Amino acid sequence: MNTLLIKIIMMPLVIGGVTIASKKWGNLVGGMIASMPWIAGPIMLFFTLEQGVDFAVNSVKGIMMGVVGVLAFCFAYIYSALKSKWYVSLLLAYLAFVGTTVLLKMFENFIGLDGWFIFAVVLSLLGLIVFPKLDAKTNTGQNLKYDIYFRMVIITVFVALITYLAKILGPTWSGILTPFPIITAILAAFTHYTQGAYGTSIILRGMLTGFIGFATFLYLQARLLPHFPIATAFAIGFVANLILNLVMRALVKRFV
């Protein structure tokens, strides 16, 4: 089966499942589920199959930069959400993401993969500690129907486009755009509209909780793919990601 066709079939199912899970188990768990490598994983798989292992491994550094960019996105969004509508918050958050990743791109050749991994993990931990805790009084919003279908269409188009452009963009920029905050943006904007700033802060905190596991998944792919079968590398990475998410959730509930 053509890999593009696989993406078209799989991605709507992934985003649909994440959306349903977030509504069933709450915003914190929903954010953590959304932080799993539902997008980066398939894109790395397609990079490996279509562009080769070297291309996929080289893209990991860029994805790590993108993770830091998503952290900036989350902070910009929640602080803007305290006073602004969802579309203003979304615009400012995207500007923060782009500005951060462009700035980090300047240091690409000065920091190795290990350094970017440590950088992403440390910033994720600091982000969790200082992320604002809002009063539940800000939890006001409006009802919205059929949002799941809109999310499914957006994520499908994005994954197909970024993979198609991989050859033109090169591994670093392809990697940076892999964690481009589409799921984050969709969850934040729809939650902001329907639940207000408080609900949005919970779901974004959930995503921050999962970023360490996500970064670990990426790091393991860079180290394992050159030496192990694809299925083995991805299985180890996914299990490690899941375990770290559970550990981080317990730590956040107790200390943060």
C-alpha cells in the first residue's frame, strides 16, 4: 500500500481517538495522550521508509528543537488566553513557536543530539514547575458540535503535506515542522472556546507532562534505528514513552 494512502487512512483515526479519549477521561489525561508520538512516530516511520534511516535519524535533532518550540507555544497561548479570544491566543502562540524554532535553528550545528535531548527535557521540567495554575472561575465557554471531524481533516492534510515536502525541506526543517503544534493548537483552541482559560490550562499542562516521554521516544529512535529493525526500535520507544508518561503523571499529581 502507498505510504501516503496509509497516512490518509490512519491519521483521522488517530486524532479521532485522541479527541474521544480527552473528552472521556478529562483534560489532563487528554493532554498527556495527545503528547504521545501519534504524529512524530508515523512521520519518522515514513521518513525511514521513504528517505532512509539516515534521513530519519538526522531529523530527530530538528524535532527536539520543535519540542522546545511547542513549549513556547503552550506558554504564549495560556498567558494570552487569560485576556484574549482563542484566535488571538492561537496567533500569538504560533508566533512564539516560529520565533523560538527559528532562533534555535541558529544553534543547530553547535549542539549535538545529546545536548538537544537534555535541553528539551530540562525545559519541559521547568515548564511544568512554572506553568500557571488558574482559578476554576475562568472555566467559561460555549458548546460546539462536530469539532472532531474538523480536527480529523486538519491533521490528515498536515501529515500528508509535511511528508511530501520532506525532500525539499531537508531533515532538519522537516524535523522542526514534525511537532508543529497542530494537535496542540486544535486542543487548545477548541478547549478555550468551549471551557475557557482554566480548561485550556489543564489540557496544556497535560501535554507538558508528556513532553519528556515524547523527547525520550525521539532520542531512542535516533540511537536504535541504525542498529535494530524498525519495529523493535519503535516498540522500545513507545513503551518507554508510555512508562515515562505514567511516572510523570504521578509526580505531577503529587508535587506540582
